[in-house]
Amino acid sequence: MATIKCIGVLTSGGDAPGMNAAIRSVTRTAIYHGIRVKGIYRGYKGLITGEIEDFETQHVSNIVQRGGTILKTARCPEFCTPEGRALAYETMRTHGIDALVVIGGDGSLSGAREFAEEFDIPIVGLPGTIDNDLYGTDLTIGYDTALNTIVSAVDKIRDTASSHDRLFFVEVMGREAGFLALNGAIASGAEAAIIPEFAFEKDQLAETIENGFRKTKNSSIVLVSESESTGGAMKVAERVEKEYPQFDVRVVILGHIQRGGSPSAQDRIIASRMGVAAIEALLEGQRNVMIGIVNDALVYVPFSKAIKKNKPIDTDLVEALRILSI
């Protein structure tokens, strides 16, 4: 679109490894096409307060390998109000910003969608979340790195589990999505995963134990999604201590270690590809879409689908874990 002369880029929500690679890609692709770039600090909060800086190529040098986000991120309750969004729009106009690239998860893209509809602003989203829970994309920025962090941690925990014949429940992030727990369990050789997708369909703990759990093993590790529906690792462990006292149980909550660290090659590559695609989408006249990746091809996903549709768990992976845990 010839009318787009300046774009703003921001990161919002929880940080995810690869966000800096995305910022770098968006900035350099825009400059390559003759578009000015404004870096917006602290997400939507910075868009309201005017914490905005002109970005040149050098602003994004030497950041592709860094975790976190150089633009920082912050909660912004004000942006959830019409008055707050109106202030953000006025700030955009003051700084001459014609379009936005928003890097974040479900909540960030929900805010982008509402903002775009209210003020007719071209916005393109990049899926930046370790949870991998956005519909319309096989992968989100940060997911692969978080998965590798989980695998590395579980490998270390297994050493202690084996030495003491213990059952470890390892809590991982993911909110109401079990992708990190399920794939982390497969990749680390864990015996089971308790995930929110099946929390109301079956008793995952009882099923795991009744299927001959630990019959031939001197240690066992179960990954548990942190969600309210599973109760988290502490709740599961409390239940085991009451109902199955023969097990020597321990709990490890990995927490925010999953968000940090240098991004994997895969996260750097998809973030870079998505950043290029975001600017090209704006130049093509696309708006209110998220850049996704499906079968290694970049796709445009309307915000309404990315946000509102639930991303399904692959039941073949669930079956694979069940088979491999014997």
C-alpha cells in the first residue's frame, strides 16, 4: 500500500525467544522497501504513553541471538478500555505511524484486532508465544526453544529420579494448551503427560497408573500442564500421595526458565521469515491478519480465526506417547 510510509513494531504479552529476530526482520524488511520504522517500547503501554523511537538498521544489529525482547513488554489495562485505545490512536497519529506489526500471543492479537476495527488501522500480527496455542499456524515464535529447555531440564531430573527410584511430576507452561507437555514428554522419554485438552474427558492420572505405570521402571517422569483444568503438578502430586502411597513423589515446577534463553535455529528462522512476510503483507494491502506457517509455507490467518478457534492436539501424538511409555 503506497499510503504506508511508516510502521510501528511492538512486542506484547509474555516474552518468547525469537521475538528479537522478528523485530530485526520487520525493521530491516521495512527499511529495504523504503518504509520508516518506529520501535514502540513496552507494548500497548508504550503506544499510549509515547515511548517510541525511530529505528534504523543499527538498532537491530546483534540481537538475533538474544532472548527476551529489546522492545520490552508490559501489561496495559488501559488499552482494554475505549479511552485507552483512543489515546493510543492519537499517539500513532502524532508519530506519523500508518500501520502496526504486533508480535505476541492470543491476548496481544485480540487487542490488535479490536484496535484495528475501531480505528481502521492496518495491523499484521506475528505469533510470539511459547504456548504454540494460536490457531492457523503449526508453530509459534518461541515454542521450539521452550520445548528444548523443557527437554534439557527433564534429562537432568531423570538422573535424580533414577538414583532414588522416584516419581517426578514436572510442571510446564502452556496455559490451556498441552503442546509443551505432550511434545516435551515424547522428546524427553517421559512416561506420560497430563494435558488440559483431556481434563474433562477422562481421569488422566488414574488411566496412567492403571495401565501398568512404572511396572518395569526404576524411575518415572510425568509432564503436567500448568492449567487450571489439570490442577497443576502440585495438585496431581497431592492426589497421588493420598490414593497411591506406594510412590515416592517429587514435584518440579520449571516456571519462567521456559521463557528465557537464546532462541533455537528454528525460532530464529521462522521469526525472520514471518517478519519479512508481515511487511510484504502490508504492502499487498493485507490487514488484520496473523502470519502463520503451515507445512513450512507462510500463510495469512485472519485475526478472528487465530484468536477464536481452538488449536487441536494431534491425537496421533497422544497415542505415540502411550505406546512408547510401556
